[in-house]
Amino acid sequence: FAINQTLDDILLAPIAETYVGVVPEWGRERVNSVLNNFGEPLNFVNSVMQLEMERAVTSMLRFVFNSTIGLGGLFDVAGELGLPIADEDFGQTLASWGFGEGPYIVLPLFGPSNPRDAIGRGVDYFLDPFSRAIRAHERNQRFLARALDQRSMYTNELETLKSTSIDFYAAMRALYRQYRENDIRNGDMGPEIRIPSITNEDFEDESFHQAAAKDGMEHE
């Protein structure tokens, strides 16, 4: 975690801030749309393995429409037609098969994860047709572009969380677990999960203590 934060502070965050400052929002949206389109075949395969056929069809149609009418994914034509993106990965597939997440871990460069998602990331690499269709340096460029795209989208949120968290590591861990649970349930999580250790006020909030007790955490 410390290594990743150091790399983020000295490299990724400054580049992301420059990217946001130089490239207008319209241009950043086009980059995000193209990268999302690259991921549609993988969304399709994982949806099929989860027997989520409606989401599989959605991913297939999104790839067809956006790759053709949307000029290779530059424009999210499918989204405008009422076909929202259905992000799926093999970590979610394993969860749908009953595999538990295991302990929280932080992967160098890749960030928050767990054994199930780490295995899923490796399997996704081999399932993704673009991983084999493009050359090594193009795969690296795609990886870096996705990292920059994701970091630039959450610059303000991460800075706010980092500056207000009493325990930034614990806050990131809780956010990751909440994020992944939301992915696994396809956005149907019900009531919002509280994130511990965000501000001092949270420690005085009775509802925080109740949420912490429910999760089996001790709090003084």
C-alpha cells in the first residue's frame, strides 16, 4: 500500500492532474468510451459464465453498435440507445460460483484486491481476446491509458478521502469491499454501507458504532 501511494504521489497523480487540466472533458470521455469498448468482449464472456444472459446480450450489442456506428468506441451510441455498460470480470464470476473473497490484499501497481479478484484478474488476461490480438507494447499502452483514465476520474474524491481519513488504509479497504460487493450484486446492494474512519465526526456518530459492530470491528 505504501509503495503504491508513493508511486501515486510522485507519478500518477501529477500526470492525471495534468491530463485533466490539458485535455477537455469531451476528449477524456472519448478515451474512456474507447477503453470501455475494448472491455465489452470480456464483459460478454463473464456474463455468459454467470448465466446472466440479458447482460451478455447487452454487452454484445454494445460492442457491435459502438464499434461500428460509434466509430470504434469513440462514441457510446449503445448507451444512448438504452444499453448501459454491464461491467463483469472473472472475480465476479468466481463470486457467483460461490467462491469467497479471502483476505484483503494490495497488489503492487494494481492496488486493492483479494485472492479471488487477483486470480480473476489473471484469468481475465487470458480470456480477453484483445490481450492476444494486440502486440506487447500496445497492451502496455492500453494498461497505462486505463490507469490514467481511472485515476483522473477520481482525483477529487481520492484527495478528499485522503485528507479527511483518520486511517486512509482502512478507508480504502472498506471502499474496495463495498465497491466489489456492489459489482457482484450488479448494483443491487440495498442500503448504502457506511465507510469507517472518514472524519472525526464519524467516531461520534452512533450509527457508525452500530455499523462497526455489525461488521465485527472493535472501536474505542
